[in-house]
Amino acid sequence: MIIQYQFPPALMTREIAAYYISGSLRDVDELRAMGEITPVGNQKRVKFRKDDLDAYIAALPEKHSRR
């Protein structure tokens, strides 16, 4: 029996960051412009910290459904 674990990387490209937050590339760009997430790396290929993305996700308001 082989058990596989998959963990999100500590640093994510813009594309992976968008997928991780269930958003779009534009969402990532807007979060970056607002200072919600800080890019790391060089000018050629920036990445985003998982911790910053997790903080953004945790701060999202919960959606309440009416029953």
C-alpha cells in the first residue's frame, strides 16, 4: 500500500496562487496592488508566500445561507 500526501508549496507562482485561493490571476494582481500579499523573488519570476495567501483566505467573510 502506497500512501501519497500532497502539500501546497511554501512559495507559489502567480498561477498557482490564483488556483490556491480559488480566484483568478486578476485577483492575485489586485491583492498584490492592495498590499494583501507580498511577492518574493526576483523581477523575472515572482512568487507568493503560502502564509500570506492563507491569511487572505482566513479573513474572507463566511457566506450564510438562509434555510
